[in-house]
Amino acid sequence: MANSVKRLSHHISLKLPIKRFRVLHYSASSTNQIEYSKWDNGGGTFHKSACIDPTVLIEIGAVVHSKAVLGSNILVGSGTVIGPEVTIGHSTKIGYNVALSNCSIGDSCVIHHGVCIGQDGFGFFVDDKGSMMKKPQLLNAIIGDHVEIGANTCIDRGSWRETVIGDHSKLDNLVQIGHNVVIGKGCMLCGQVGVAGSVTMGDYITLGGRVAVRDHVSIASKVRLAANSCVTKDIREPGDYGGFPAVPIHEWRRQVASRYRISKKAIL
């Protein structure tokens, strides 16, 4: 009996340091842990300071951070992260693995899988020695109502003005919108379009697949650009454009026809 007591005492004495270590380990992070809770409707995680309508569905694996505001009837897909102070309007649907930060999303939007909104734009100062220093990226991205954003599209936050996507605009998959870009209402941007920083676009503009727009240019309302076109200077008149650099569509067609005739004569 005495030997059994000795073995038990020895066993307890060996375990005590481990128990104390574990208690200290969890108590160190307990303050952070209690800030987040499980959302009953879907099983996701939310910060206690977030303002979330009871009708919101937050799927398991999604996280809503501090002071975010989510309106009614929103769906947040698994793996999505909604950053601090992000605002989302009612009836918006957010797919899987979406990252939202420094932004506001309007009502009745559709944000497809893998979209990133509100990350820093690509901006650097270069000094005389060629060293680079990051420009401050401190403003937000504002997405209007009834906007649809395709999978893996990226929309940067603003630096000197807010990045804006107007109401009822539709962006296809793999679209890149740089910082400070302002896009009007009812615009359509097809797959792999790239819009560089500080571009201003009017309303009801259509950009075909893989259109590129250089930085700091303006495009008037009701402009349509053919696929693979490149905008290198302001477009001030509505109409159809194409080519690299983009010109009025009839002029671009003449250029293509002329090159075709020249190449055909060279072959002959």
C-alpha cells in the first residue's frame, strides 16, 4: 500500500508542472479568445463588437472582425474574412474565401469566390538612388448597389481618393482594379481586364476581354472597347474603340485591313 501511494505521489508531482504550464498557456490568449463567438446561424465566427443582423448566414470557417456591420439577409461563405469596420448592405451574397478589408459593399451585390477588396494598391516612391518607399494607402474601396464581382477579382483601396465601383456595374473573373479608380454605374468589364490606378470611367462603359487601361486616363460615358484594346490616353467622346493604342473602331478596322493588304502583297 505504501509503495502504491509513493508511485501515485510521484505521478502527480510529475504532472503538476504540465498542468500549470497549460493553464498559463491558455490564460495568456484567453482575453483574445473571448472577443470572438460562434454565430448560431451557420457556425461561423464573429467579433463581439460587430453589428450583425440576426438573418445573416455566416458559414462555418468564415470570420467577421471587429466593428463590421452586416445588414439583413446576407450570406457569407466558408473561408471568407470580413475585416474590421467593413460595411455590407442587405441581401448581398459573398462566396467562399473572399477577403474584404477597408471597404463598404452596397445592397444586393454578388461577390464570387476568391475576390479580394480593399487591399493596398501598387504605389511606391523611387528616389535618386533607385530605392523604393511605399506610398501610404489609407483610404477605402466603395462598392455600389447591385454590383456583381467575378471570381478572383481584385479591387485596391484608395490612396488619394476612394476607389469606387458604381451601382449596377458587373465585373467578370480575374479583373484588376487599381487604387483610386472611379467606375460609373452600369459598366461591364469582361475577363482579365486591367485598369491601372487613378483612372476615371463614366457610366455604361463596356470593356471587352483583356482590355488594358493605363493610369490617370479618363474614359467618357457610353464607350465600348474591343477585346485586347489598350487605352493610352483620354477618350472624350462616346462610341466604339479598338486597337493598341485604342482609336475609333472604324479607324482601327482600316488599320487592320491595311496591314492585311501589305502582308498579303509581301507574301506574293
